[in-house]
Amino acid sequence: MNHAFRALTIADYDGVRRLWQNTEGVGLNESDRRENIASFLDRNPDLSRVAVGGDEIVGAVLCGHDGRRGYLHHLAVAKTHRRLGIGKQLVAACLADLARQGISKCNIFLFADNAVGEAFWQHHGWAKRAGLQVMQKSLIRAAQNCGC
Ligand SMILES: CC(C)(COP(=O)(O)OP(=O)(O)OC[C@H]1O[C@@H](n2cnc3c(N)ncnc32)[C@H](O)[C@@H]1OP(=O)(O)O)[C@@H](O)C(=O)NCCC(=O)NCCS
């Protein structure tokens, strides 16, 4: 099966969103609206990637950093194209780019019940970070409540 890799641009949004919607283990929320993905891509130029087979997006990952840590979000490969090395190559390209930009560590967020995803990451040497929990606050609600 032929596929090619390239940078993810906002022109890919519909195809990438379709892939994410059809992929178990990927949860979409307000941060995944077109304008928010456009903003993410603007802040992190040329780091996110897609795999394209024919006219279809068959793999995608968002990649960015905050100057300190790298982050990968929403790694997904279409069921029809799994176990062909697409996920591995998407991740490897992102990590190489992050390293070139001076980023020494990369984080991912994984749903606790995503056994397939966890097995993939562990297979590639990723380890759970002991002693840390993710905490979060909605800034939408905070902004509404502050009256500013
Ligand atoms: C996880 C996922 C991205 C893997 O994509 P993929 O293209 O099928 O993976 P690859 O073909 O690149 O696999 C590369 C290597 O990982 C291994 N691998 C792939 N899936 C694996 C799994 N579920 N468990 C263990 N190892 C796995 C392959 O055997 C291969 O090993 P090798 O390099 O030693 O030969 C894909 O299964 C997927 O989209 N899952 C649903 C979404 C998800 O869970 N995303 C991660 C959460 S953010």
C-alpha cells in the first residue's frame, strides 16, 4: 500500500478530523475546532505531520512544543493502514524535528483505558512518568466568571 509523508497544514483539516473521528482512543473537544488547530499549526510551524494514501489522510499527528517540552497529540493511523510502519515514522519524524529545535523531552497524553495506544508507546521506549498527575482547569469558565 503506497503512502507518503508530509507536513500537516490547515488544508488537511477535514481529512484529518475524519480520521480522528473514526479512531478509537482519540478524543476530540473544543481545542480541535478548525480555528484552534490553525492556531496550533501557526504556533508550531511544520512540526505536525500526515501520511497520505491516494487522496485520503491515513495517518496524522499533532506535534508542538512550548520551548521546554515537546508534545504529541492525536496520533492516529487508519485501521486499513496499520502495522505498516506509519505510526512509527510519524513519531520518529516529529521527535527528530523537536530534537533539532533543542527540545530534550516529549510528553503524550493517553486515555487510561487505551491499551493499544499504551502498548505502541511502550514498544517504542516511552515510559509512564511516575509521581505526576495531569491537572486541568477550564479557562473558558474562569474567563466567564471573572467579569473581565
Ligand atoms: C497506535 C497506532 C498509531 C499505531 O500505528 P501503526 O501505524 O499501526 O504502527 P506501526 O506500524 O508504525 O508500528 C510500529 C511498531 O510498533 C509496533 N506496534 C504497533 N501497534 C502496536 C500495538 N498495538 N502494540 C504493540 N506494538 C505495536 C509494531 O509491531 C511495530 O514494531 P517494530 O517497529 O518493532 O516492527 C495505531 O494503532 C492507532 O491509530 N491506534 C488508535 C489511536 C491511538 O491509540 N493513538 C495513540 C494515542 S495518542
